[in-house]
Amino acid sequence: MMIPLVFHPIYSQLSLPVRHRFPIEKYQAIRDKLAESAVPDNWFYQPQPLTINDLKAHFCPDYLSGLLAGTLEPKAMRRIGFPWSEQLIRRTLTAVAGTCLTARLALEHGKALNLTGGYHHAFADFGSGFCMLNDLYLAARTMLETAEIDKVLIVDCDVHQGDGTAKLAENNPDIITLSLHGEKNFPHRKQISDMDFPLPKGTGDDDYLDTLDSALSLAFNLHRPDAVIYDAGVDVHINDDLGHLHISTAGIYRRDKLVFERCEKAGLPVAAVIGGGYQRDIVALTEVHLQLFRAAGVVK
């Protein structure tokens, strides 16, 4: 059975300062490993960049115009964490479009995966933490345009709370935000998700998976979603530079498998993004991200 995968080479095409914290190479590395594993080329879909008309209904027009034109205040760009460039904007518009495409493909095929995504620190009027436009929120809005989808659950397992997503969706009862994150980690000022599950430093596999299992049961029973968007951030990994949790590679596979199995059992389409991961060893980081594709049945 074909499992749609969304990728564009621009995901990894961004010139950054030497030793920059963001591992831009990982997206192409994941694509290359999937090719080595004989994933067929016709499983891959290439997104087209969004336009300002696609965005202005959801984000502050002044922020959008400043972001796209490169006229944001230096302080605003420092908060984002990237130097501005036309290349950055092209990459951002394409990556966010990729998550929206993934959402549409998930509704059609039952599940789909984007080889980037999880820009959950972006708010309506500012960017933060390497996030400029909130793709999870946009993807949820994309799903809600479909007649049979009345409620979307965003399951965010990145180690950092999905603060921008929580704020964007706070007055929308059709988008439910669930964040399972490190309690003592960025962002220091947390927002209020519909469901927050903060975890102490050093949390290991068993406690983590028990919490996620309970969180999914509660979310499915309480909110009865029609579709799921899953942020499979691997910055929860024990070797991640920014995580502070102690989740093993096997634990991440079990986590991702749990999400897919619970969605399949409930008959819910799921659109997954790879989320954060900050090991400087790109080979090791790629291997951790590949657990998502193994759990989804893309590769063995």
C-alpha cells in the first residue's frame, strides 16, 4: 500500500552561519535514506510554495509583509533564530505548504508524512524558535475545509511545548491542541493548550509512553476528533542536545507506532511531520527520525 511522503529539495537548501544550531541537512539525509531503502519515487509528492493570499486570513498582515519583504526588526529576526534571506522565505513557504499537502493526502490515503514540519512556535504576529509560519495550525485549517472533518486533534510530541499552536487555536473549538513536552524547557513562558502534559527532566521510556497512551485515550474519548496531525519531534531523545528527556531510539519507535495504531484503530486519518531534533551528528539524528517512517510502515 502506498504511503504518501511529501518532500522538496529546498527543505535542506538554506545557507546558515557556521555552527548554527539548526540541523538543516537532516531533511535531505532522511530523503536519501528512504531512497536507499527502496521507497518508490512515486510515493513522493512535491509541494508548491504558499502565497501571501494563502496566509493572510490566518496571520497578521503586518507581520507577513515584514517577514516576506525582510523588513522585520532585528529583534524579531533574533527571536526567530535565522538570518533573513530570500532563500529562507522560499524554503519556509514551501515547507509549510508541504504540511498542508500532507494533511490533504492523509484524508485521501489514511496517513501521510512530511519530511519536514512542526513549526509550532510561530504565532499569528511573530515567529520564534526557528518557526516563522505555523504549519500545524494551517494544516488543521486545511483539513477542516473538507466536509466530513469537523474536528482536528493536533498531537504534539516535540520536547518543546507547541505554544504558538495553542495560542492560534485557543478560540477555535474545532482544533484541539495536545502537547506532551518537557516541563523545564523552551519556551519558558508556556501557553495553555487544550491538553498539556509537562514531563520532568530525565523522564524515561516507560513513563513517557504511559503518559502518551493515557493522553491519547483521554483526547479521543473527550473530543472525538475526525482527524489527527502528529508532530513526531525526536528532541525527546536521550542524546538530543536540547531535550533533557531520556527517551531511547526504541522508545521513539514505540511512541510513533502507538500514535499510528491508535489512529488506525479509531479510523482517524493522520498527517505526520518530523518535528524537532538537534543532535549535531546528522547520521545519528537521521536514524532517530527514521523511526517515524518505520512505525508508519514506509520502511522496515
